[in-house]
Amino acid sequence: MKKMFAIATLMSTAIFAESWTGTIVDTNCKTKDLAGHTKQCVMGCAKSGLGIVLSDGKFVKFDEEGNTKALAALKASTKDKDLKAKVTGKLDGEVLKVASVEMM
């Protein structure tokens, strides 16, 4: 029974998940020059929270789990600037409940 519930939960998350492409940034620097914004700055300011700036300039804040996933993706990435990513998840009000982060 627990296994069926877990499978159903995963399937419902996959069905309702959306994806966004943009630049990962900390909330302190969301209005600064994104192309020149460094991984070192994002990692150093991560306590302020992370999010993604979309192509239209809108900033969408990550949930706590999303912050953790974004930090892991950044650490694994060889990029130092222009931190573009594809993020999947579900928007809950103004906060993105992140399912995955893939650096581009």
C-alpha cells in the first residue's frame, strides 16, 4: 500500500510539474547584471535564498528544497558565470517548489 502511494505521488508530481529556463541567482543580486554574476557570489549569498530570473526579467523564488538542489547543481557545474538552468517544479503562489535543477 505504501509503495502504491509513493508511486502515485511521484506520478502526480510529474504530471503537474512545469519547467522554467533562466538564470539562477540569489535574492540579494536578482536585479544586478546576470551575465556577469558569478557562481562564487551565488554560493556566498545563498542564505538569502535562491531563485531563477526568467527571460522576461521576472524573478521566481525557490523553496528550501529548491535552494538545496540549486546549490548542488551549481557545485557540480564547471560554469563560473552566466548560470543558466532548466528548473522543473510547481509554482505555489510566489514560490517555486523545485523538483529538479539542470545547469545548461
